[in-house]
Amino acid sequence: MVSPGAVATEPPSSITEPDIAENVRKLYEIAIPAESFARMVAFAIGQPEEVDVNEILFRPSRQEI
């Protein structure tokens, strides 16, 4: 399971509720580039058969859990 935090994608621009949109926009100011997320996924699936990657929590270091 991959649990991503703020990754620079389109969600902030797709939210129409003003209060929620503002909170999400603030969170995404610290978002990690999508390319960084893609590298992490490639790393996980590129592991040898004897390695089991079960869970990844991926977020900007400044993002609170």
C-alpha cells in the first residue's frame, strides 16, 4: 500500500468548495514533485522477488502526519 502525502498534481484545482479548496491549496504549497513520487514507486516495484515492500508513507518532510 502506498499512502502519498501532498504530491504536486491537479487536486487543488479540482475542488470547488471554497473553504476546502483554500485548505488544500495551502497544503499543496509544500507538495513534492510528481517525478519524485514516480521514482519512489519505481524503486518499490523494482525490488527483487525476495524483497516484499508492504507499505510506504510518502510525504513532504514538512507535512504533518
